[in-house]
Amino acid sequence: MSTFTPPKRISLKNHPVYSENWVQDIIAADPVILGLGDLVLRDRERIQARAGRLDLLLQDRDSYKRYEVELQLGPTDEAHIIRTIEYWDIERKRYPQYEHCAVLVAEDITSRFLNVVSLFNGSLPIIAVQMQAFEVGDHITLVFTKVLDEMQRGLVDEDEDAISAPTDRSYWEEKAAKKTIALMDRMFELVREGDPNCELKYNKFYIGLLKDGRANNYVAFRPKKSFVVFEPKLPRSDEVDAMLDTAGVETLEYSARWANYRIRVTDKDFKEHEDLFRHLINEARNQREG
């Protein structure tokens, strides 16, 4: 017969064992636990000029939206509110090509904090997450609850800053699926037909191309669980739009900032439209090489 162990709420602020660094470790190891989406760690204790250190910089795997996260044990206070907004402001000015959102994680999100933030009336993208710690038998668990969400804002920018976040094939096999990695391999063989010296370059945010030791991302891949997002870097044109429409493949929103198409490719799509994908790869290569 199973037994029930009731959770016991504990405070981390003055706990002799579990500190803010411990919480940082937990979130850094798996940022998804915050409940803000499929996030990855971009940086930790990031130095801000004349303004201290940002606890965590997280980034959405698909949209590249960045989250400036400030942690606080105990209830929210004025210093942490100001610090959260200040770090967000520094990062958005330093890297304006990204969309940014301030995040304050605290054990107690006070009504005063919510009242202060409401004064910004949607002009500041900020999220408040209440963190609760519980003892369950001999174990400690953390529960994160979003108590204040940001107002929806603008379009999401994309990122080519992959060299600073390298990873390996096993990372993608775990995050996506071996079958979609295999599909990407078949698409990459089309790249190698015209560019045999290319290699795949695995990064946390996408898989690009490496040639002669340097990134050469005229195409990129983002494997998912059941498909691959294929991104040939081509200027948008009626001709390419017509080809994709005729083929009936599913396209995602064109990235005007980074000038690439975003095409959802399944095994079925590849079998039926291999020549189309080969053509797009060759066109993207020609655009890059002039």
C-alpha cells in the first residue's frame, strides 16, 4: 500500500544549506522548470558595467528571445526590482537585435511589487515568478508559478550568434529525435553534393555549416521531434514563394532580418520534394558565393 508524504513549505532566505547559488544551479541545469518555454542557459553571473552581475541570461531555443533573470530569496524589495529592470535595460541596449524580457524570481511576490509594475502600463516587458520550496520526506523540491506575465510585444528577432554556444550531436538527439536528426543528415547530403568540404556545426540554437574552420551558414537546420525546420538564406521572391506553394510544403514566417526562408520538412516532404530542396540549397550557396 502506497503512503502519502505531505509537503512542508520552507523558506530558503535563511536556510543553512540551500542558498541562492543552489537555486541558480537548479535553474541553470534545466531552465525549462521556470515554465517560460523551451529555454537554454546563455550566461550566468553576467557582468554588467558599473551595475553588478545578472544572475541568469536565458534564451528561447526557437525564437531567440532573451530573458534577464534576477533571483531573490524572500519577499521582493525595491533593490531587486530596480536591479531587474536595470539589467534588462542594459542587455536590450547592448543587443538590440534580440527581443528582451525582464524576469524576477522571488519566494514572495508582494502586492506592492505588483502595484509598482502596473504603473508601467505595459511599456516594460516583465515577468514575475513566485518560487516555493517544499520538503517532501528527505527531498527538497521547487515549484515555480508565474504570477505576472508580460504584455505581448513586437516581432521576434532571430540570431546567428551560434559560435558562442557550441554543443554536440547527442544534445540534439535528446532535444529533438534520432529520426529527425537522420532526416537532417539526408538534407545535409544535398549540401555536400555541391560543397563536399562542408561539415555540420552543432550549436544550442541551430545546426549550421562549417567550412575551412569557419561558419558558412547559407543554410541551417533546427530539428524538432517530428520534423526539421530548414532555413535556406535567400532573399524573399515571388519565384521561390511560388515554388513552395506549388510543392505544398509548409512554410513558417519568413525572417526579414536574417533573410532566410523557414520551411517545415518531414520525411514525406523530403521524399516527394528532394529536387526542390536541392535547388534551394544550391541557390543559397550561389547567393553566398556571389
